[in-house]
Amino acid sequence: MLKTDFLIIGSGIAGLTFAVKTARRFPGKTITILTKANTDETNTKYAQGGIAVVNDLEHDSFKKHIEDTLVAGDGLCNEKVVDIVVKEGPQRVNEIIEWGAKFDKDTGGDYMRGKEGGHSEFRILHYKDITGFEIERALAEEARQYPNIQIHNHWFVVDIIT
């Protein structure tokens, strides 16, 4: 029988990020991640593009990013959520950089930023054409640093119920 204090279903960006933050906040608690395949076999791994984030306030702004997102969302976005995500984006990206994620840099050491559909500024951080793979790699490596995080591969949630 499996006993845990926190059960996380999936080892993608959300699951691993939650696991690491929970392990830091509750070092005496057991965090268990169940994944249906191998730890790195996630949708995160296959994301190619990059992460849209305002990290160059000389050429970009939160206001512009919010406007771009709302226009691209064609009225379907919750404006409060967009505001939170855009404004907290730099902190979250810096966090995964601290955990070891790499993004492409130019010869001077500055981040190379792409400009993709829906964006009016160059704000897309990327790692080659395998950004998701790089983020997944860094997060899985960070999660392995915590002895209170257990990862179980080849588990199906339906098996817990039945």
C-alpha cells in the first residue's frame, strides 16, 4: 500500500513544480508523484516554442504583453488571470532558471528572444527548438534533489480507485 502526505498526478511542468515547492515548504512530509509512463514522458517535454515573458523592460512592458494576450484571446481570456500570469511570469521563469533550465543566449550572454504569433515584442525565451524538453529536464533534476519526493513510473490513476 502506498502512503503519502501529498499525491501528485503527472510529472509535467505543473506536477514537478508543485512537488519541488511542496518539498521545500514541508520538508518532513512525503510527496508522491505518479506518472503513467516514465518521469520525462510528458506533454511538457514536447513543447517546442518557448515561454513568453517580459524580462526586458527597456523594450517591452507588462501592459503590452497583457494587451497582446487579450487580443490573441479574442474575448475569451479572464483579464484578472492574464494580469496575474503576465506580471508573475518573470518570477516563475527566474525560478526555473535557478533550478537549472537553460535558455538560448547570444555571444554577449544576453537571452535571445523570439517573436511569435500574437506578440508585438521579442519576448519568447527558448532553448533551441526543444524548450519543453529542457524545462522538463531541469525540473526532474531539481525534484530528484529532495529525498521526500518519490516518483513512481507506470502508474495509472484508475488503479488507485479500483
